[in-house]
Amino acid sequence: MDHFTRCMALDEALYPNGAKVCSLAPGVIDTDMQVQLRSADPAQFPDVINFSNMHAQGQLSSPAQTASRVLAYLTRSDFGSSPFGDIRD
């Protein structure tokens, strides 16, 4: 995604009103997929302990928190100045 975004940003910079794009790293979000990962059989998914630990240590963002951070990032005056962004804590 990062390479695609970099290419797209270079292409769009050729136009007077080209789109501003950004590949945004949101961090790990506590979704239904996370629930499934944490309940997986460790024999079939050895990383289950890592995901369980992130949850236990409060390292997951809620979908609402993440959406709020994404929207705040989109309205920043410097949005699009870099093809990469990060909203993780």
C-alpha cells in the first residue's frame, strides 16, 4: 500500500489540483477479527498470545477512537505533504 500511495502521490503532483493521498497506519483496532484471533487455537495460530497480550494491556484502539483519529488526520493542514501517516499512540 505504501508503494502504491507513493506512486499515486507522484502522479497526482503533476496536476494543478491533484489529489492528496496518504497511506495511514491506524494501529491495531479491537474489532471482531481481534476477538477471533484471541480465541484461536495456539497450535494453529502461534501469535495468539501476542494479540491476547495487546488486549490485556489496553494496546488496542476502539473502532470509534480510530475513526476519530482518521477524521482528525484528514483535516490537518499538512495532510498530503507526505504519502505516509501514522495515528498510532
